[in-house]
Amino acid sequence: MGDMRAVFLSIILESNDDGYMASVPGIQGVFAEGDTIEEAIFNCVDVVKMIAAYRAERGESLDFA
């Protein structure tokens, strides 16, 4: 399976007029919306995965501020 490891992230959830907004403090650009809390979290995790893959391709780490 390659180089896999578990990462624990804090996700901030906020309700808005359209549902929920989820974001990860410390990782620039990680935010997502969803109609439900679960959907917002799921979408946010997908964004984290995409940013991690992009940074890995560039040889960059997933730094936490």
C-alpha cells in the first residue's frame, strides 16, 4: 500500500444559509460545504486528500501552521 499514515485533523464546522461549512485551520485552502454535517466533513476530507496529493507531487510536505 505504500507510505500510508494516519493524520488527525481538527475540523471547524459552521452552519450557514445553505447548510454547513467545514474547514481545517492550519492548512491553507481547506474548506468545503455540504447540505448536512456529514456531507461537509466528507467533502472537506476530500479537499485535504487533493491538497496532500498535489503537494506530494511537488515534493512538498503538508505543513500545519
